[in-house]
Amino acid sequence: MQTLAFFSYKGGSGRTSLIYNTIPFLVKKLGADEKHPIILVDMDLDSAGLSYILEADTKTRMTTNKLISSDNASMLSRLKADVKMNPKSLDELDFYNLLAPVGFQFGLSYKEANANKSVLFVPAQPKTTGAGFDMPNNKCIYDFLSICEATGCKAVIFDLPAGNQVTGRQALQRCDTVLVCFRITKQHRRGTIEFLEDNLDTDGQQKYILVPNAVPDCRKKVKVAGGLFNFESVKEDTISKLQKAFANKGLDGSQLVTSMFEGEWYGVPEVGRFKLEEDILYRIKENLHDGEQLLEDEELAYKAYDKVTDLIVGAANE
Ligand SMILES: Nc1ncnc2c1ncn2[C@@H]1O[C@H](COP(=O)(O)OP(=O)(O)OP(=O)(O)O)[C@@H](O)[C@H]1O
Ligand SMILES: [Mg+2]
């Protein structure tokens, strides 16, 4: 089972958009289905995003707030022991019906009746009243991951809060693969480099896939103070600083996956329509009528999401 954290040091970098645009590709490439689903968890309790887009009913379903609360710790602990003793699939647990099936929302095929259950969602229940969130019980996250693993889930994906917020920290540390999203502006790059410097997994197990996001068309010349914006030097400078950070920790840098930031790739390009409304390019493409096609920026981003998914799958197989 793959454990994935979508992280960004700064907010608004597009990590939530990256999640819901890569999910349909991941379902296909990991072969997720009703018996072996992908579990998606909105950990951004302070400032939920994914939960507004996927609109799961927080009254009848398991929410992240409940999942990580100490009230649930003994239930999860019992369940973990049970699935260890008596192997079963997730859909044989009562718990299963508390998870919201959301596969259709990603444009996964309506022909396959169970495609909807290939992605199961745990929404956050945003608290906008100022009451704040409960402190996460870290054991709950670990036990939940053990249950998912023992029952044959393909992957658990966490949409983390930005930066070093307490609600995301444990999930971030526990994941095998971290999608590091950032915009290419200075504060995003510097914050990301510094965060990774301070928080690199020194066991050398965790993989970090760099994903610059919403990148303006790098084929165009853009004037900035001091001349033209130098897309190439931003690339080289970021990668070399990150490699230095790995070397400073005695790591050889093989954990760092820079393919989205090399050669012809310059992360996920800016998509015009996303500046007005978030959407899922896979779903849009699946629903095009004859003769219709994606716009150029959308087609490029579609390919980038597909490529990110290859890197995710590749990171697990190395
Ligand atoms: N490739 C893109 N091109 C243009 N706009 C984008 C792109 N990806 C995301 N956006 C837009 O950027 C905004 C922020 O995206 P998103 O919510 O995914 O970021 P986030 O990092 O999850 O933010 P938060 O920190 O609030 O959770 C959204 O309005 C989204 O539509
Ligand atoms: Mg978000």
C-alpha cells in the first residue's frame, strides 16, 4: 500500500488541485477497485478545501475530526487487532459504510458500477466558529493506516494543511511519498527549501516528488525587475539548493525526485479555467463530445498530471 502526503509549505500552491487531478490516473495505474480502494483523507481541518469540492455528508460519514479524535482510539485499535487476526477486505468491516464513495466525481467510468467505490473519502468537518480543532491523537492515524494496509487498500492519500501545522505533521512523517507542491515565486521556493532542510527524513526512506504548480507558460518571455524572468535558472537554483540540503544531512539525494522540474518539464502549467473554478481535467476530457477537445493549457496540464502519477507509482516500485 502506498502512503502519500500532498504537502506545500505555503498555502494556495495547488496541492488540493493536484490531488483531485491525479486521483483518476492513480486509480487506473494502481488498479484500484471496490475491493482495493484508494482512501483519501482531508487533513486540512483548519482550512478545509477538498471537502468543499467533494461534498461528502459529514453527518452520516466518518470525518477526519472523528478519525483522529481520542474518542475513536479504542475502536481503531480493536479494528486493527481484528483485521490482523482475521484477514478480511475493507468492505467486510462495518467501518466501510462510513467512508464516502467518490469515484464518479473524478470522471471514473459510469459503465463500471463499482468505480464509485474505488475512491473512498474521509472529509474534514470545517469548524468556522472559532472553536478550533481537537488535537490529533497520533495513534489513530497509525492504526487507521494499518487497517487500510491489512485490508488491501491500494493507497492512502492525505491532503495536508500548509506548512508545519500540527494536524498534518504526523501524517506527513508517516507517508512513504511526499508530493512537494510550490509555486515558483520566491517565498514559495525559499519556504519549501527551508522546510525540507529542517524536516528531511534522515532514515532516507521517504521520497519527495517536487511539483512546481500553476507555472506560467515558460515559452513566453516575461519581464520582471532586473530583466526577463529566467525560468531555467530558477529550476537549477532550486534543485541545487535542495540537493545541498540532502548532502548536509548525509543523504545522497536519491530520495529527491526532480523529474517534473527537468528537461522539457516545468511542473504543472497554469490552467486558465482553474483561476475561475477548480475542476478535474480527466473528468472534463472523459465527457467531451465528438469534435471537442481540451484547450492547449489544459492538455499540457493533463499530461503533467499523468506524469506526476507515473512518478508516484515509480517511487513505490524503486
Ligand atoms: N494549474 C493551475 N493553474 C491555475 N490555477 C490553479 C492551478 N492549480 C490550482 N490552481 C488554483 O489555485 C487556487 C489554489 O489551489 P488549491 O486549493 O488546490 O491550493 P492549496 O495549496 O490546496 O490551497 P490551501 O492552502 O488553501 O489548501 C485555486 O483557485 C485553484 O483553482
Ligand atoms: Mg488545499
